[in-house]
Amino acid sequence: MARRQSSAPAGDAVQDYTENIVDIDVTSEMEGSFLEYAYSVIYSRALPDARDGLKPVQRRILYMMSEMGLRPDRGHVKSARVVGEVMGKLHPHGDTAIYDAMVRMAQDFSLRLPLIDGHGNFGSLDDGPAAPRYTEARLAAAALTLTDHLDEDVVDFVPNYDNQLTQPDVLPAAFPNLLVNGATGIAVGMATNMAPHNLVEVISAARHLIANPDATLEDIMRFVPGPDLPTGGRIVGLDGIRDAYATGRGSFKTRAKVEVEQLSARRTGLVVTELPYMVGPEKVIEKIKDAVNGKKLTGISDIVDLTDRKHGLRLVIELKNGFNPNAVLQQLYRYSPMEDSFGINNVTLVDGQPQTLGLVQLLSVYVDHRINVVRRRTAFRLEKKKDRLHLVEGLLIAIVDIDEVIQIIRSSDEVAAARERLMSIYDLTEIQANYILELRLRQLTKYSRIELEKEQDQLKLEIAELEAILASDQRLRELVSDELAEIAEKYGTPRRTVLLESEAVSPTVAALAAAPGGKGKAAPLALEIADDPCWAILSASGQIARTSNQEPLAEAGPRSKHDVFRSVVKTSARGEIAAVTSLGRMLRLQVMDMPVLPPMSGLPNLAGGVPAKDFITLLKGETLVAFAPLDTVLAIGTAQGIVKRVQPDYPLNREDWEVIALKDKDTVVGIEPAGADDVDLVFLTRQAQLLRFAAGSVRPQGRTAGGMAGIKLAAGDQVLFFGTVAPGDDAAVVVTVSGTDGALPGTAPGAGKVTAFAEYPAKGRATAGVRAHRFLKGEDTLLIAWAGHGPAKASSLAGVARSLPQEHGRRDGSGIPLSQAVEAIGPSLSWA
């Protein structure tokens, strides 16, 4: 390469050009220029200092805001003003780089402990901030701890870019900012990416290292088990974190926090409340929609963003019926940013050199820096105290003999002569003599002398304390540790990110993985819900649900709170059942639409169900009576004593139909499977009459038939209960509760009686039956009655358990007074 230099004199005369060509090697020129550029980027822009965890631009912003007095107790100022001050005095680069760094330090989703208190639009994970002329800022309270004591010679100051001003080479940093807030930057030939951590955990580790300088990584990880990301979420798998803490390099997976919720009576959804670090909701929505359109994701019907300032992030992913929510979630982790990877690369500047450090080394560099800061601060304060003590001692000398001092000053021709005479007569230093010459008259009172003596004593104590700290490395370390503890107590917050050693796997999947041929790998969940056997349940409190399997619903002992089952139908997850109403309507229900209860052990509280009114649309004055299967003969009983066995010839193309033609003002009170002719049909009336007869005496009819006479009712009587009892059921019981018809429901507990069903003889259909309960004085009706497999369970309509008499009474005997009103009765489920 050659550089050509030429010149020509002015004027019209043509003269010969003179040339000066310098040969330069291209390789050397490029290497030198590139090295200068790389050096500038590495040391002056991209990499943070391991001591205060700040890049130069961040340090200059915080220092300049501190110099401008932008404290948390003062008002915000325009961000453009801060950017201008930093750019004009300290940072010789563009305003965009300064404002970008300033914005990041104000974002609570970027930093675990924000250093700037921003006012206005400082951006989100999906959108950038407003221009600096629109936003305002001041220092956050935590930032003050990074810049405190700069006026006490705690760090070195270096010239700015034009040598007109000075700036701190590093900030004092009262907490390990690099670990707490993390860092990211791309230099030339290297990059850094450090994860944020919990302030309390990091300070606890630092204090342990101060007390135990030889602590191992295992010791430190007892305090810092892993990163704590500002946006929460979950970290799955800790092996990569251990590698990063040991070597400075590693990676881990972050996942969104997702809950499966019942969005409506028929709709299930995945609700996202936390996302991986630096992943915004709009990006997630866009990727999910692209995956759905590209047929990578199935089972999703819609996604709605309900995020607001009050409740925070809330993404609702609605699922199609018939899809396993956990399987859909696995797909989302695979094809959307709801699972993301974070690569740790702890490259930082140590003594001006880029190094890759592990957790212990990072803490050690910070601890050494902080000990040095506190040592320099202590030495500075010691010198200040000594200087003040020196002046106080001189003042005390002058005040004791103030008249002579005044005479010396008055008799001197000039200040210099007075100074020399004072120094020679009272053995004072030049500093003391000058201070006495500047003495004010108001300092000559007796009270001032007392104050000076107290100050002298206090200064001596403080000097002794400061000298003791400087003389003892142990005392110095304890002081640093105590100050860190104060920072943790003041600014510490609970951990947000959940750490999981490995991905949670269901017992079934784990068993398949451990089985021969499973190869130790967890099999993927089936996307669509399998047509597994299950139970469809209707409770007395009106809750609808289905079980996750068809395990026996056996009694597990007494419970303080449970819900009585009104109907339990054996079905499958993709099956259909019927809901029968008091007006004789039968509605087709998809079992898959029902909310799923967790695996049960014993009689459950159906807290996971949904109210029947939200699941089934009922007419005015209509109530839900029971669930029923669609593939067997059913027996129906009405309030006016009509009984009907209906054939299962229901229309295939309709969602609801009449299952019995009711007479005027009649209603259905019960419906039960009755396919076998030897099943007992049971009526119980308000006037305490019980009739049982074989189902074979009732001929099955079509769904439009009106049935036939079931029980003969006395004048004013009405059927209270209709049900079935299996043949030969020795555990079957009859429960009756008597009271007065004039009392408000639930106000009078009444008297209850439990009787063995076998004590009631079978009678013919359409007869009056036998008496099931003898009324006492003040009783005129049965409040509630029930017959079925025992032992019977009782509750209120709210699902609160109620007690029943333990001993069986006589068939026509009276009841035992109850302590609380019984509003619902159901069977023991050991038969299932």
C-alpha cells in the first residue's frame, strides 16, 4: 500500500507536482487499527467491571445523576437532561447508547433490582421506550448504595475524555450488583451474558465468604442455589447452573408459569402468569398463532391477553374439548417461547483484563473490592477526625487564655506576626494558629468551651474505634459483613423464580420409562384425551364433575366437610350421559366437557367441580334431578306417584327431549337405572309412607308415554323420594327426618331415624305401602327421606357434613332429635 502526498502552489502558472509516497504494509495497518478498536470496545463499552458490575456508560449515568442531586426524595427530571449531561461531560458517544443504557436500568423486567426510578413510558418486553424528551427519571433508592461515600476517597478518580473533569474509575458498590442484576454485552471476539440473582441470597453468600475465605462452591451454593429472574418463571434442570458456577459457562432452561384452569363450565384453558426472562407476551402470542396455522400445535381454540397493570401478566390459552391440557402444554414448550434457554457466560473485567469467572471468583473479587472501599473510607474518616481533634485542642488552648490571645493579636502589626507569636507562645501548629485567628466572638462563651471539651472526648473515642478497625482485619471484615446485612434487610425481596431439579413426570409416565425397553426416557403424553373409564358425578350442592379414572369411590373415614353424591354414573371420558330435570326433560351431556377431579381416595369435597346451573341451561322453575346413563332402562318416579320404566330409544340428532309425559303440576322426583326386573323400586312420601315393589311389575314404555300408577297417595300427600335398591343388598337403609311443614327450611333440625331396608315388606304396585316413620307431637311431615346402600351420608346443601343416628330404629318408630338440619342424603360408595 502507498500513501500519496502532493501539493501545488496557487496561481495560474503550471508547475511540477512533488510527490511523497510512503509504503505501508496493509496487514500491519489493519491489525493495528483493529486492535485499537477491539481494545476500546472491550474496555470502554461492552464488558462490566467485576467490582461494581457496571459498564462505563452505566457507571457514568449513575455518577452524573448523583452529582445532579437526582435523589429518590426529589422530583424527576427529563431524561433528555440526564442524557445531555452524561454525553457532554463524561461519555463521548451518541445519545442513543446513553439513553438505551439508562432505560434498561429503569426496567423492573430487565434488572432484579432497578437502579433508576423512571416516570413515563420506559418500554416493555414487546415495545421500546418513549423518546427521552417524554420520559423523566431519578435515582432509585438502591442506586444510592452504589454511589455512597464517593467524597471520602473510597475509589480512584480518572480524567474524563477531554481531561477537563474527573470521574470514578469504579463505584463503591454496597452490594454485589453484577450478580444481582446480571449483565449482557457483545465485545470484539467475546461476549458476556450473566443471569440476575436474588439480593438476599447473594449477600448471604458474600457474608459467608467474608467469614470463611476458603469456602468451596458447594458451600456458596447453599446460599445461591440458582438465578432469580425478574419475571419469575421456572428453571428446569440445575446441572447447567452448577457448570456455570464452577467454570463461568453453562446454560439452563426457563419455562413459563402455567396453571390449568376451568375457564367456564365447558371450557378448559392454560393460564400463563409468568414468562421466561426477556420474553414478551406479544412474541408468545405471535409464535403460538404461527405454530397453530402451521399445524405444529393442535388443541388450541383461542389465545387472549388479559394483562393489565393491576393484575400483571395473564395469557389465557383456550383449549378445544377432548385434548389433554398437559400434553398441549408440552407442545407449547416445544414450539413457542414459553420455554427458552439462557446461556451463562461470565466474562467480566478484572484489573482491566477480561476473564471468565465462576461464582466463587465473582464473589471474591467483589468482597475484596468492598473491603478495600471500607478500609479507604475508614482511613479517610480517621484523618478527618484527627484533623478536627487537632483544631479543637488548639481552640481549647486559646479559650483558656483568651484575654492573652486577644492581646497578642491586637498588639501584632500584621496577621503573619500574630500567627508566629501564637505558635511560639502556646506551642501551636500553623493550622491551629490560623484557625484561632479566624475565631468568632460567639465561640468565646463558657458553653462553647463545654461543647468543645465534649467534642474532644467524642473525637478521641471515634479515633480509637477507627484505628481499631484499621488495625484488625477481622474487625474490618465484620464491618463489611454488617453493612451488607443492612442492605439485604432494606432492599431484599422473596425469590421469584422456582428451581426444579428436573421436569416433573407423572407416575404412569415414569413407570413406562423405567420399564424394560423404556430406555429411561419419559414417553410423551397423549395429546387427545383417551376414552378411559370414569365416573360422572352430580352432588347435592349442585356441583358437576368427572373423575380421572374409574377407581372405586370407597369410603375413607369421616370428614369434617364433604359433598353428598346425588348421582354417580359409570361412563367413559368420551362418552355421553343424560341429565334429567324436574319437568321430565332429558338433556344429552358430553362427559369430556366436565371438569376433571384429581384421583380420589374416599368421599371427596367437590371443590374442583362447576355449578350445574353454569353447565346446563334450565327453564324457569326447572331443577336438575339426576344424571342417568343412556344405554339402559331407567325407572322414573314423580311427585304424584307415577312410575315409568323407559326404553333407551332416544333420538340421536337432538340434544334434549321429553322422557315422560307429565300430568299438570306433576314433577319428576327421581330417576335410577332399572334394567333388571328384580330391582326394588322405592317410593317415600311426605306422610311417611314407604312402598317397595319389583321393577318387573312395571312394563318398559317409550319415551313419550306417561307411565302408570306407582304408589297410592292419601289426600294431600306427595312423593318425597323415588329410587332403587339392588336385590339382596343387606346394607341398604332407609333414612327419614320428620318435622313440621310450617317451619322455614333449615331452621328446625327435626328428628331423624335410620332403619334397615329389609324391615320394610314388599307390596304391590299402586298400593299405599307401609308406615316408615311415626310422628310425634308437633310433627306432621317428613322433611327429607332417602333409601339406598348404606351407611348413609348426610350434609347441608352447602356440602357441610351432618350427623345421623348411629343405631337403627324400628320401621314404624319415631326419630331422634338432630343437632343440625339435614338437607341432603346420599349413599356410601363402597358398592361402586
